[in-house]
Amino acid sequence: MKGLEDQLREAYREAADTVRPHAIGDLDLDPGWRAEDTSRAARRRRRGRVLMPVAAAASVAAVVAATAVVVPWLDRGAPAHEGRARHAPVVASGLAALPQYTVLNNGNNLEVVVTATGAVAGRLTAPIGQAFAAITGTAGNRTFLAAADLNPQTSCQALFYQFRLSADGQPSALTRLPVRPLPALPTALATSADGSQLAYSVTKCASGASGQTGSGQPSGSIGLINLATGRITRQWSYTLGEDYTTDLSMSADGSLLGYSNFMNASLRVGRVLAASTPSGPDQGSSRIVIRNPNMTALSTSGSLMYAITGARDQILAAYATASGQQVKVLHRWPAAAQPGPLVIDPAGGYALLPVTATPARRTLSPFIKGRHCLAVTVHNTLMCQQTTPLHTRFISVNLATGTLTTLPFSQTGPVGWGMVAW
């Protein structure tokens, strides 16, 4: 005699086979679910997937006698598309725990992508005459902050904005934050989990624009903004060999800042800075945690600083902020990979990491405008140093286990600083 499990399986299969495609289309589905046809061709395309009933009956007799209930197939590979996304539920365990939306900064626009499927849920265009320079997200994955630069070659101002996402990933209009424009170029942003504090890094403007000090020397600083009042509550000037940072991060409670910059021409350092420290030079206020990192990011608790290090192979490791001791190595990439920037999930469990492949070949040929190449001069002749197009894929790293999950979206070309947020 067949066991109860086998009988249930056969009953479900027989019930499902009695439902035709038009019946599926008439079901009242929850938002985000998508009914698909159950034709023979469709079943062949979905070979290997499992059809799950909404609820199991108490016995085989009840299942057979009841009206069959069919739910949509779980779409594991929905392609990216424009407009209002009707994305499938998350099904892969590696994706289920990640923030629902990822925001990509293309400079002229911000693109909201469904993390689990790669579908484009919506876009925001930068105000006329401005370009987005950095973005950051808060806990809950619904409120994001952006910094934009205004005419960097002329007026040169850093402006700050906020926008929110609806449940289906539609961005609200940009809201200008009540912060006075800064006469500088924004390079990085970080925020507390509740979105009450915004940290920024800015650097000098181009020659001839505002943002220079009276002596003509470069100016740059890290600042802290109270978003309720729009007031800059702290400002630390750079005193090291570089006047900006590109990897600013903040603990969830807003008490600690992390960043890296150059201590001299050859030594880059990862630093922590207490947000309660009075304004002044950053060198006297901060403390070195890591030497020679390529990029850094604080954990949400502030007890760890994650860093990517290495001249050839790239190593992602965690360090104790109190002692600088390496706690664990999470992953190693070969020399051909270019990981970064490093973005921590505001919930604290995962890192978002774009990884760009280094071109495998470089050849010289006569320069032709529009060809994918770097323009170089050889014996006073403009030549095209042709390369394999750069390809960037996005991955997540489980910060507890080091497990990598490839996300279902990518882009051609490298990802710059401040170009991705959760």
C-alpha cells in the first residue's frame, strides 16, 4: 500500500492537471505574484521546479474532494525591465535574507532594482545641471539619501536629497534636505540606521570654482548633519596626504564613523572617529585600525571594520576596531578581479560587493572614436589601446559565514565610488 506522502503527491498532481490556463488568470493573487500559463510548453520550460499548494488538506480524501488551488510558479530568473515591476517572491535562501531593493547610481539617474530578480522597479533623474555623486540607505530599505554636485567646474556645490520607496519599489520625488549647499564636491555618504544623522565627505572644487581656502590650498572635510534641523553639528578637516575619502561608513547608532585615506604618499589607513568628538583636524581625532586597506566599511555595531586588502589577490577580512586584530578572512579574489566598493546591509548581516573583471588583453590599433579603448599616444600618434569590455557583477557576502551569492543583475563597465546602496 502506498504511504500517505505518496498518495498526497499523486492527489496534488491530479488536481493541478485539471486546471486550465484561463482558470489561473482568474485567480485573485496577492500583489507581487504572477500567474503563468500551465501549457505543455510552459511545463517543459519549468522542468525541475516544484508546484506548491497554498495549504495541504488533512487527508487524501479531503484533498481529492476539495476544489484544487493552484499558485503561480516561482520565477527564479525574471529579467530586468523598465517601468512598474511585478516581481516574483524571493525563493533562493541566499537572496531571501537580503534587502529587497538595491539602488544603483548612474550619475544622471538612480535605478531601483529588485535584489532577488534584477527587475528595475523605478528610476529617479538628477535635477537639471546636477549629477548624483553618492547614495546611502537606512535600516528598513525604504529611505535613501543622495548627494549631488552642481556645476563642479563653475559654481561647485554639494547638495543633499532624500527619497523613499513604496512597497513595490516606486521611488518618491526627490526632497531637498534643509542643509545649506556646501562649496565643495561630495565623495561619500553614510547614515545612522534611523536616518537621523547623515555623515558626508567633501573635497576641493576644481581650480577657478568655489571651495578653495583663502590661501589657495585644497580643502576637504568630513561632516555630520542633524537631518531634523539640517544643521551641520560636526566638521573634521583632513590633515593627511589626501583631502577626501571614498568609503565613509557609520555604526547603526550613529556613534562611530569609519573611513580610509592616505597617511602619506604611499600608506593608506583605515580609521575610526567618534561622532561625539569636537570639530577639528581628523588626524588628532581619529584612530588607525588597519594599514594599507583598499577600502573599508564598519559593521552596524561598530565593533568590526571590514576591509579589502592586497596588491594582487584581494582579501576581504574583518578586524576588531578596538585592537586592529584580524578576526577572520571572509573571501579571497584572484588578481584579475577588482572588488569594491564595499557596502554593508543596514541590518548588519551582509555586504554588497560589485566585482569587476580586469581585461584579459590589450592591443594597440589606430584610434577610432567610439571604439571601446583607452586613448594613448605612441610616437606622437594617437592610438587606441583596445581592451576587453569591463564587466561588473554584483555579489553579496554573508558576514557570518563568508558565503557568496551572485545577484541577478550586472553592468558593463566598473562601478565607481558612491554608486550602489542598500
